[in-house]
Amino acid sequence: QVQLVESGGGLVQPGGSLRLSCAASGSIFNIKAMGWYRQAPGKQRDLVASITTSGRTNIGDSVKGRFTISKDSGKNTMYLQMSSLKPEDTAVYFCHAIVPGGLEYWGQGTQVTVSS
């Protein structure tokens, strides 16, 4: 079992920045990759960015150049640094982890609202 807890969401003005954190606990040694997804009202949940245990990253086209994903293995924490935020970035952001065999884990989500 893997537990994921997100933090760092909130209200920010367009052009602003936020950093999301995802603290992992439990059987973290099994994790193959982690990532951030987001879901806006009435829309599907989409991948924002992902990172493997070796540090290889994948950034979605809609946030490329504005968002950065990273991890601190010593703290068992993954981060999403978001800059130049736009109203269309407003969504609930979910932390995700996958282990061998394809089993997936999700956090409870954290709301990010970009509005003036």
C-alpha cells in the first residue's frame, strides 16, 4: 500500500506561481513512477507531468515551459512547481503513483484556482 498526500494548492492570480507537494508513505520502495494529474469541472482527468524513480520526466504540452516536476527521495516527496499560471490551469490536482503490476494509487487532490 502507498499513501499519497498533496498540499500547496490555493488561490493565485494569473501570472503567479504555486508549488504543490506530494508526500508518499507506505510501500514507497515499490513505486516505479509518480505524476501529477488535474481535473477541471466537467472534464476528464489529464496527465500534467510525471517522473520515474530514475528521474526521467515527462511534461504535458499545455504546461511545458511553465511547470516543473521534481522529487526529493530523502523526503519521499514529489513537487510540481507551477509558474505563469493561467485561468485554464484551474483544476483539482491529484498525485499519482504506479507500482509493478500496474497497480495505481491516488491522493485526495488539492484545488488550484487561478483567478483575479
